[in-house]
Amino acid sequence: MRERRGIFVNSDNTKSVSFRKIFVVAGLSWVFDAMDVGIISFIAAALIGEWNLTPQEAGWIGSVNAIGMLIGAIVAGSLADRIGRNKVLMYTVLLFSVMSGLAALSTTLAVFLVFRFFIGLGLGGELPVASTLVSEHVPAHKRGRMVVLLESFWAVGWILSAVIAYFIMPIWGWRSALIIGALPAILAIYMRWGLPDSPAFHKRDKQKTSVWKNMKSLWAPKYARSTAMLWILWLFVMFSYHGMFLWLPSMMVMKGFTLIKSFGYVLLMTLTQLPGFFSAAWLVEKVGRKFVLITYLIFAAVSAFFFGTADSLSVLIASGMALSFFYLGVTGTTYAYTTDHYESDIRATGAGMANAAGRVGAIAGPLVVGYMIAANVSFTAIFGMFFAACMLAALNVLILGKETRVPAPVLETPETEEEGNQEKENVPVNNFM
């Protein structure tokens, strides 16, 4: 495969693919992933009433999904460094698509949880590999922005899930939401077929290392501090994200709002996710990843505090919108920050393992909230816990983190542009931006 100004051509000259298509296809898979994660938060609220679930049982819906995501992130990240990013992406999308459709047939919580586990396998494998694929198709000085913009597709998926929950579920039931969430993923598989893998993957040393050797490399002196910082960051970020957002519709119901009104209010809150991503995407290349992460984490912590102590609908919605804005900026920047720390030979493994560490938090978050609600712990105390988690994540980045932003070349002539972008990974120039 060779590259012509952002167009990637296979060695047999049979296919040319622009970076735009690679980016949009990867982004569509994130839309479908987010639709599934978002829809499950609304379905959990509906199942609590329909299946008479306890808060502890409802917590397992999100946690079992996260267990699958943990395993999927480890396996897919390791495989992507051996057989290619694109192949792994197709397999993971196919898995969560099929399982999502089958989950609509569930008649008991136990069966539903089995399907959620396999859906999590696909979701957990897709997310870190997609960010790795996109990051390796752009020069280093544009990498952070493009990975955060990729994450913005997540907000589109969440908004769509809220729209489905508000307009479709009250009429056709929660099973229809799972079927709708599964259908578009088939399109992503079709669009991905034949897309090239990243230039960094093709141009690296062809001698394949073992999965175990790649994992050990993460703790070599060169990467150990970064790996420790990233694992801690992901643990706190995913603990808070899944603990807060997967319970958000149910918490609104518990505050006394009807199911439909709760879905409507959550839809309103999710609308700020897109500007949160876009603002972070712009800032990461202007002021750096580390500054954006720390700043957005602090503001997310403050928003969580006000959400937990809100005593009026206006404060509740305003703080919820602020929480969505800043926290989704955090998650987008976290993905970009992670891929920056590793070279191409172990990048997918590094991103996958960091993501897996986050899934430990994602498993714990919904369960902890479920048990706290069952024990009649106040919402103020619950969101006080998330305030502390966000502040600890910010402190971790402040102490252990480093800035990874690569400044853009000051002057780009035909000669210097080529030299400036012939990095260690030979990342191609593209004209997407």
C-alpha cells in the first residue's frame, strides 16, 4: 500500500481510500457503540419497573457489559498489533451487532446479562483499536485533535439513544431500541470491508512479537511511568462515567419524575456532549492534552457536586448539561492522550490495556451506585464520591502526566513538509483538516 496526499492506495492499485472515509467509517462504529451504551441506561430504567429489579440487580446490567469490555479491550488490542487494526475492528463490530439484536429476545435478567457480556466483548475491543487506527493516519501534530473529533461521534450516538428512548421506546418498548441499535452496525461492516490498515502498521518491522512480550513492554523503563498514570486515569474516568451516566435516567425517575419526562430531561442534558468534544478537540492542539484533562476534570467534578446537591429542576438540568459538556471532553482527550504515549509496535496493546484498566472502574461504578441506592445513601453523597474521583484523576495527571502535544511545523515548504512529517512511524500527510 502507498499514499498520495491523504489517499491510500493498495499495492495492486485496485482501491484508493481517502482519510475522510477511514475517519467517517471509524466514527460511525463509535456512533453505534454509543447508541448501545446509551440505550442500555434507558432500558435499565424501564426494566427496573417491568422486571421488578432491585437496584443491585440493575447495577449488574452495566457492570456485566463492562466485564465484557475489559476482556475485549485486552484481547482486541493485542490482536490488532499482530494481525492489523482493520480486521479486528470488523470482527468486533460484527460481534456486538449480532449480540445486540439477539438481546432483544431476552425474557429473563440472566439471559439478558449473558448477551450484555458478549456485546461488551465487541464494544471493548472496538473502541481502543478504532482510536489507534485513526491516530496512525494523521501526522503527530494533528493526532490529538483527530482522535478527540473521533470521540465526538460518541456524543452523536448518545443523543440518538436518548431520541430513541424518548420517542420510540414509549410506543414500541425497550426491545425495539436494541433492534434499532443493532441494524446500523451491519452497514459499518460493509463500509469497512477492504479499507487499508494504517501505514504505521504496514511499515513497521514485519517480525511479529508475542502478545506477552508486547504487554511486558508497557512496563519497560521507557513506558512504566506513563502506563501507571494512564491506568489510574482510565480507572477513575470510567468509574465515574459509567457510575453517573448509566444511572442518570434511573436517578431522574427516583427523584420523582415520570419515565418519559426523565428521558426527555436526559436528552436535554446530552445535547451539550458535542460542544464538549469540539471544545476539547480545539484546545488539545492549542494548549495541550495535560492542561485540558486537568481543567475539564476539575470542572466535571464541580458539576457533579452541584448535580448531587441540586434542589430545583433548573439547577439539576443546568448542572447535568455542564457535567455532560466537561466529562465528554475528558473522555475524548483521554483517548488522544493514551495513543500519544506509545510507539506503533505496541500502541494498540497500550491503548487496549489502559482501556481494560478503565473497565475495572466501569464494572465497579454501576455496582457501587446500585448498592448505595439500596442502602438509602443520598444522591449528595453518591455524587460527592464522583467529585472525589474526578479530583483524584486530575491530581494523578498533574503529578505523573507529561505533555504530549507535538507543535505544528512553523513553515511548510514542499521540502520541509515532507521532512517534518517523516516521523518515526512514517505517518502520512493528509488534507482532511
